Amino acid sequence: MKNLRIVPFLILMLWLGCTPDTSVAPSKYSEYEPILADRSVLNTIVFMEAKPIITTGKIYSYQNYVLINELDKGYHVIDNSDPTDPKNIGFLSIPASRDVVIRSGILYCNSANDLVSLDISNINQPKILGRTENVFPVQEPPDNLPLDPEYLANNRPANTVVIEWRKR
């Protein structure tokens, strides 16, 4: 009988523990807005002089090189021939890129929602081999919340793509 007295107390504690916390109301929409560019901007892939590394993404090792993603901008190319003295030798500008893989001298990466292939047998002079449009889903805002209706794809100018996200 003593154990039965504790049952209402346990039920009350479980009920109180399961009520939602309303002290912090979740945001209805993302705090980010898309930065758009004309699709033609995606074709401006160039190797340029080295620049400071600011906002890094993934890192990829290929032969004597290390490629460090600068989120949505491209890849810093580091010559790692001498691991005790790596050298930032240039920047491979690929708009709206975050992922890369290299096989047999061909670099494959995303550029917005397209798949791009580049011949990097001479990394200082990459050659665009191909682009397949709309292979990947459109990048979601960093907080993964729904977009404010004014930023939805059907409210964007024609022939534009999301190249970055900016906090409002």
C-alpha cells in the first residue's frame, strides 16, 4: 500500500516534466536571407593569387596539395610538398562551392546546385570540362528553418541561384 501512495506523485512529476517549455518561442522562419546571383556567375572559375583563409569548410588532400574550402567562395590551394613548411600558393575561385572530390586529375565539386568537373593536371591553370545543372538540391539556410515567403524560389528573379546566405 505504501508504494501506491507514490504513484500519484510520480504521475504528477512525469506530467510536469513533459510540458513544453514556452519561455523561448522558436522562430517561425529562418534568420537568413539568400544572396542571389545570375547563373552566369557560376561559370567564372579561375585560379588567382593566394588570399587569407577566413571561413573554412572541408579540407581535401590531393597529391602534394591540400585544398581548404572557403565556404561558398572556392578553395585555398596549399603546397604541402614539405609538411614542415606548407605554402599557400593560390586560390581556386568556384562560386557557391562547399564539397569537392578529385579522381585521376579531375576535380568534381558543387557550384550552387550544379556539378562541375575541372581538369587540374596543372592546378595553376584549371580547365572546365563540364557542368551539369541542378544535380544537387538548393542549399538550405544555415539554421535549417523554413524561408520567409519573400525569399522562396518562386519569388526570385529568373535565372538566379543562391550563392550564399546572410543573416538578416
